[in-house]
Amino acid sequence: MSQCNKRRVVITGLGTINPLGLNPQEYWQALLAGKSGVANITLFDTTGFDVHIGAEVKNFKPEEWIDEREAKRMDRFCQFGVASAVQAVKDAGIDFTKLNVRKCGSIMGSGIGGFPEFEAQHIKYLQKGPSRVSPFFIPKLMMNAVSGQIAITYKLNGPNFMVSSACASSNHAIGTALRTIQHGEADLMITGGVESAVTTMGLSGFAALKALSTRNDAPEKASRPFDKGRNGFVLGEGCGIIILEELEHAKARGAKIYAEMMGFGMNDDGHHITAPDPEGIKPAEAMQMAIDEAGIKVEQISYINAHGTSTELNDLMETKAIKRVFGDYAKKVAISSTKSMVGHLLGGAGGVEIVATVMSVKEDKVHPTINQEIPDPECDLDYVPNKARNMTVNYAISNSFGFGGHNATLVVGKYK
């Protein structure tokens, strides 16, 4: 479909549950203040683990957003997703009884799904036998429970499914929701990503991969993307959701508009199941695809919300990829990593990061990359070190790269 024939898609609502906040404004203010959501893990006893730190969601009470009985039938990751959707729908001022629900849907992303429920029921099986496994086991752990429960909550009949591409899941979900609206299959989509993998097996698995930071003595300093002292990512949890809406549909109901979703690019490295292609060739192509679809030049991008995991391989690769796309202009682009403060939410990462990116475009502010102490000579771009920045952000991109070589980039622009 040519650029001129595509239906314009805008962002009209935000919702999030994450380690820095239980709503978008609380989260955004914490990001601007450079606060860390990383601390010692409290969800379970980490005795015997090499890693004792994580970015947990604190003080979350699902009954504040979800009927208490229904919440008990949802895994923690699903509770995060439905609660964030409720926030986003309220923020967007949507009354679904006045809309064509056949043209409203939800596409969400997650890398793993109901990990907490799987672990809990497996323990029950081992201790008490198969007859004691909960009848809600499968409905709670299945990944598509999130999009399904969102549809049930609002009686939506439009496109509805989950996307799973590891740490690129959120951006793939959002990009697919964008396409769904552009091509007329929906007018409004609830989209984003969610994860709850701060569990015994989640921590064990990523620790076994040697992917996690072991800076247990200073949790708040453990996530340090692009810094010379980085030694792995910090496992996080939570959800980020945006409401995507066809422009005329949003205007007809008098919706406030945060920004416009303008482009989406995706591909795969075809290189390795866990390691990125060190030269960043395909991530660079994904960025270029998204920028081309937005119909703008690379020099018009003011800000990049980086994948920025705080691992040696990713941060160097992403820096190279940015240089491939932007050339000499790369030094002039502001880049920051939300993961420096919320950790790595895996399939939910892009969800919380797109909320931050939208706020940057709306408010002309860029949050910092914290823990920038020792410059890495090979990561030599402007990572907005340690302090938020006031600057005009007309166009921004958000990168997500996942195990399996999955690359997905989104472009957000000011609504004009």
C-alpha cells in the first residue's frame, strides 16, 4: 500500500504497570528523575542463586483495576496486561458501547507468558500429584490469555491475538496492530507487551546463559547500557500499552492525540539463536524501513529509544547499527535506554519503552540513560548520560531486538 493510501494512525491512550510506576505519569516522572527500579528480589528466596537482584513491580493490587474474582483466574502477567489496558482505555476516554466493537481489537506481545502459574502448578503436581493441578492452569498460563481477557473485558470482536518474538514481541505486536488499522481491518487497537518472568526458573535460566548482571552489592547501578562497566542485563517485569486509532475515528469521538504512529520495520538476522549479528546489518535495515515508511529523512529523527540491554554484545551492535543508518548524523541524535531504570522486561520491554517514546514526542523531553560512569570507547554516541534533557522531539524511533535474531523498529512523530 502506498504512503498516500495508508490510513493515518494516532496514539490516544497510554497504560503501564512497571517497576517505576503503576500508571504512565508516575512512570514518566520517575524516568525523568533518573530513578532505578532495580533492587533485591522479594518475590522469592534467592539463596543459592548467583543473581539476587531484579526489577520487580511493587505494591501492585490487581483488584484496583480488575474484579477480584476474575483477577484470581489470571496469572500475574495477565493481571499486568488487563490493568494496563484498563488504564489506557480510561486515558483515551473510550466508551465501547458507542463504538463498532467488530472494528476494535487487541494484539499484544509476550515472550514467555504465564511463567508464575506454570511454576506454581508444577510444584503442586510434584508434591500432590496430577489430581491437584488447578483447572485454571491452562487458561492462566496460555500466552493469549492477555489479549483474550482484554477482549472479554470490553466485549471486543475485532482482531485479537498474541505475538511472541522474545524481546521484540511488543514492537511486533504494535507494528502488526498498526498494519491492521492501516489496511482497514480495525479502527482501534489495544496493543503493547507484557511479561512476568521474575521467577525462580526465569532467573535461573537467564543466569545460566550468563546474560544477567551479578552486581548484587549495588542493584541500582547494575543496569548500565553502553557503559564500559556493563556486565549483563537485569530481569524486569511489567506491561506497557498504547491505544492505536485511525485518525478520523479518533477525531470523530473528540479524542486527545498524543502522537502519530508513522512507521514499522522488521526483519531477522538469520545469525544465532541468542547472539546478535555483531555488525548490526539487519537491525540497521529495520530502522531504515521504519523511517522510509514514515516518509521522513534520517536527519529528521531527534531521538532513539534504544534496545540498550546493558550486555556487551547488544550495546556495541546497536551502536554500530545506528551509525550504519545515520552516518555522520549519528553523533547528533539523542539516544537513551529505558532499561537502565526498569531492567529488561523481555517481551514486555517494547511496551514500556513505546510509552516513554510517546511521552518524549508529546512533551519534548528525553529521559536519561543512568549509570553512565565509564565511557566505552566503542560506544561513542550521545546516550543522554545521567540527566534528562529538554529538547524538541518531532520524530523518534524505538528499537527492539530479540533472541532468534528478531528486529523490530517503530517510528513515532508529532501529530500535525
